[in-house]
Amino acid sequence: MRRRIYFFVLFALIITGCAETKYVPDGEYLLDRADLRCDEPARYISLTDMRPLIRQKGNSRWFSAYKLPLKTYSLSGRDTTKWINRLLRSMGEEPELYDSMLTLQSLQSLQTQMQNLGYLRGSADVAVKKKGKKLRTLYTLHPGIPYFLRSVNYDIQDTAIARLLDQIDPARRVLQKGMVFNADNLDSERSRITQYLVNRGYYRFNKDFITYRADSIEGANQIDLTLVLHPYQDAKTSARPHEIYTIGHINYLSGDPDNSIIPLREKVMKRNTFLTEGGIYSARDLRNTYNHFGRLGIVRYTSINFHEHENEPVLDCDINLSMNKSSTISVQPEGTNTSGDLGAALTVTFQNRNLFHGSETFSIDLRGAYEAIRGLEDYGSGNFIEYSIGSRLSFPRFIAPFLSSSFRRRINATSELAANYDLQNRPEFHRRVFSVGWKYKWNDQRRQDRYTVDLLDLNYIYMPWISETFENEYLNNSSSRNSILRYNYENLFIMRTGVGYSYSNNRWAIKANVETAGNLLSLLTHTLSFHKNEEGQYTFLNIAYAQYARGTFDFTRNIDLSFNNQLVFHVGFGIAYPYGNSTILPFEKRFFSGGANSVRGWSVRSLGPGKFVGKDGRIDFINQTGDMKLDLNMEYRAKLFWKFSGALFIDAGNIWTLRDYEDQPGGKFEFSEFFNQIAASYGLGIRMNFDFFIVRFDMGMKAVNPAYEDQTGHFPLLHPKFSRDFAFHFAVGLPF
């Protein structure tokens, strides 16, 4: 152990002491840092947005402080024939040498951007500070006063277009009197008019036909602006009005040189084509046609070409479709580790992307798993065995009545039918789960919103055998009988419906889901005279049905601090309540806390509910679940070097029950105890980005532990104990 410590200390000293300027030639300088400031307040200037205009920023820093990539590069020797030197250089980052030409270009870019933001007399300078073979630059902005629009006028030199634009509400114009003279706004107005016209037949119109005249007012920071829309003119013709183009013939052609037959029904191709013969040309319809063909699983590539008639504004359209293979088979091996029990699994998937020649996707999954189970006394020597078969049929459209054709065409929708049978054999019990469901998924083409509707989802859980030892110790023993445990080892029928919504862009993401179960069966209870079982629950086909409501909400916010540094905030909340025919939630619908995507100072399913303390590791996976969950996460992410990134994180949260269960003392949610039962942890993580997936290692330490009431145990941040407070997590993908 001491040798390892000495090794890491020695390695750290070598890294720290390695000269950053080792590979800086004489007469040149290492750019240590490039800073940016503004010498006066400027309302319309953001230094965060201006920084990317600086061409040279220096070598990247580990968590914005330590140049680990550069130091790794400096560890290499000069002999590049040695593999170790080549490896260190590929993992590291060569020194960023100061370039005076890039500095001048940066100054020009900063000054140009200030003018684009309305500071027409803005300027910038740079101060250079040298120390040894290192150099720092400080760019200073001198924006002055911004210019504003005193008036906005339109000079439309095409009478037909002028009449068309007059029909638009002036409030929709980007440029308005009194706003700052901003180049982005000028370009946005050009784009708005161009988009409006190309969606109404003006096939040959583009932004170059729109220019501006800007007259400044002497002695004032005001501008009279005129937008000029010019008539059509090219190298072969004189100025003339712009023409409206219509669509002629639409032809569907195979893009595969080896096969001239398109394996799609003509009705399907027409349904996904938004351009219409005899209709006017529209860039929006062209884009929608690309989008709809692009989401068909059987279509690999789409190319649309137009052929203009010589003597009239008519466009013939060729839609070329290249197809994927209709049938594929894939094999996916897995390695499993459940609480130290090792195992393996294999999944074989058959997929047909064009079952009925309408790009319907049909798949069958066959899965087998085996896990060696240790440490179960009096349960024999059985291991975990699982076999499952699942099938899925997906239609690339809404299959539902009472929907208008315009709605169906505007929405990118999928209708999906799925069925699955799962067989699990453990030493303690045998479990069978059969499920079937019908759902819709869609998104609006014009927005980033996504929706899902589980119209009907049926789950039948059947327990054909339970070990006599397990039943006597936990299910029937009056002294240790656990109602939550017993409920989850009984036959159960779940009929649920649900609605989901998600939105995501580069800065923030929202995900919300709501579902209910058992309400339809509850309405039929008295009408069809359902029977009650020994537990007082109504049964459907002699099986008790679950009844509950459940909702979840997640919000994630990403803040880019610099090119290699990011701050991420995450809030997750979930609540579920059993009622009517149920007093306990099904296990699959209960919440748990701890693990790689929750409060990372705890291992998975080991936190809560409330201040509950687990006592029996064999059944705590049931007891440490709840009806309500709260997750609060903050993570600072930084690129380190090569494929490695790092993270510093703080997590907080817990789970609670909404009912007072005898088997979960201290687990019920109480407002008076809420803040005292918030768990907190901190830690660091290492991530390896392999482009297609990210491997993540997170190491967390408990900071506040609600399971203890004494000061020493409740605040492990002040009284850390590694064996008690440390948790290690391995996962694939980012935590949120």
C-alpha cells in the first residue's frame, strides 16, 4: 500500500514539475492565457459571446486551473520513434505558441462584432505581457455608444411581392423603430422575407436580392434604415419581376443502381410527399418531404431534383430513394454484476424494416441470462436464469380514427404495438411477466417538442412458485411479516395509461410523465360484480388489479463556461399514490434513491426512505423504496486530455412514503422533518468519450446522512469515514 502511495506522489510531482515551456523554441513564446475585458458598461455586449472570437486562448486547463494536457505532452521525450513518447504526445496537447497575426485577426473580429452589435465607433486593443518564455494577452473593448434605428422603410421594387408583403402584420417584422442597429437583426429580417417568399412559389428568390441603405444622422447616434428588395436579374437577363413556380410531374425513382424497383407502396410515397402536382413550389413542403422520407426506416437516403421547363415557370420533380436492407439480425452480449453476483446475457434481434411495404418495422428479441448467486443459505444451489421473448410492430404514422389529414401530415408520428413474455427463475421464487401495449409517439415538425401516449398497457405478473424458506421467513412469519414485500410476491394485474412530454436543446431539457392504472377496472367493479380476495381487493379474472397515479418531472440546464468547461444543473421529482384497490405501489412503480444517476454518495437502492435504516440486505431492495422522490444535482464538467474528461459534483435528495408503513419506520414524508431528511454527497468522476458511447466512473462521499441523528453520523462531511461513506459507480452515458 505504501509503495502505491509513493508511486502516485512521485507521479504527481513529476507532472507538476514538468516544464510547460520544454518544447517552446528559442525566440518564441508560450501563450499562457488570453483575457478579455470591457472598459465601460455595454448593455448589448456579452463577454461570454465575444470570447470565441479570440483566435488563440492558450492551452486547455484541467477544471480551468491546471494545464494537464500540456504537461502530459511535455513528459514525452524528443525521440518520436519510441512508442511511449508517441503515446504521451497523442494523449497530451502541444504548446500553443503565440502568433501575432492571429492576435491582429482577433482584434479585427472583436471590432467587427462590436459594429455588428450596434457600436459603430467601437474599437479594441491588446496588451501583451511577457515573463520568461511565457506570454499573456489582455484584449480590451472600447465600445462607445450604440446606434439606434430612428426609422425603418421598405423599398420593394417588385409590385407583386410588394402587394404580398403588405398583407403581413407589421408587428411581425424583425426591424422596429427605436431598436439597436444590430447586424443579426438585419440578417434575420432578410431571412424572414426570403422564407416567406420561397414558401409561396418564388423558387429562384434568395437573400442576395435584399440589401440595405443606412443613413446616419450627423451628431447623433441614430440611423435611418431602408430595406431594398431588388427585381430578378442574372447574367443572361435584364431586370424583371420575380416569377412564381408551380410543380409539374412528380416522379419516384430508385436511387439504387442494382435495383430499379422501389419496395414501397405508391400510396405510402404520396402520403410522405408534400409537394403536389399543379401546386405552387414551397421550400417548406420540400423540407417536409425530406423529413418524412428520412424517418422511414427502410429509406437510407433521399435526393430530390428539380427540372425547370424552358418557356414557363414549371418544375418537374424527381424523388430518388435509396433503400436499406429490409431484414437484419443482430447479436448483443452482456456482462452483469448484481451485488457482486456475476453473470452473462445474450440478446438476438431480428428486424424487418418494411413488413407491409409501408416501412413498418417488425422486430423479435430473444434474450437469455444466467447469474451465479452466492450467499443464500437454505435456498439450495440454484442460480438466476431468465428467458424472454419480445416482439414489436411499429407504423410510421398515426393509426387512429377522427384525426384530420392535415394533422396527420404535419406531425411526425409512430404507432407501436408491443408484446413481451419474461420468465425468471431464482432460488427464492419463480416469476412470469406478460405484457402487451399500444402507444403513440410524435413530434411537431416546427418545434422540438416530443410526445408519447401509452393508450393501453397491460401487465400480468404471475408467481408460480415461491421457496418454502422464503415464504416462511418473510411472507408468513407473523414476527417478521412485511406487507410491502408480500404485496410484490403476489399475482397482480396492471392496466395503465400514460402521457409523456419532452423538450431538449443545447442548453436545457425537460421531461415529464403522468400515468394512472386501474381506473377503468374500478368503474367496471360494481357493474360486472367483481369478486374480492382474502386481502379485501377486487379481482379481475381472479387476479387483484393495481390502482394508482404516478407522475415524474426532470429539468436539466447546461451552462457553457468555456469551450472545455460546462456547469450542469438537474432537478428530478417524482410522486405516486396508491388508492382504491391498492394500498401499496407495485415494485416497478416505486422510487429508489442512490446509484450512478441519483445521490452518488450511496450505492443503488440504499438511501431512504426518509431516515429509514435497512436491517436485512436480502429484502432491503424492497424496503428502501418510496412513493416520492427528489433529486438535486450540480456537476462541473471539464475536458482533461485525450479521451478523458472529469467532473466534480454535489448531489442531494431522498425518497419518502406517503403512507405510514410499519415496515419502513421513519420513511413517511413530514413537512416538519423534510429538511433534516435531505441526504447530500459530493465527489468526482472520470469519463472516457469513445464518440459512440461514454464510459463513466463516479466516486462519491456522503456529506449529510439522514439515517443518523447524532452529529458524527449525520454530518459525515465533518466526520468522514471512508469505509462507511464512500461509494463507487460504473455506468455508460452521462448521469443526466
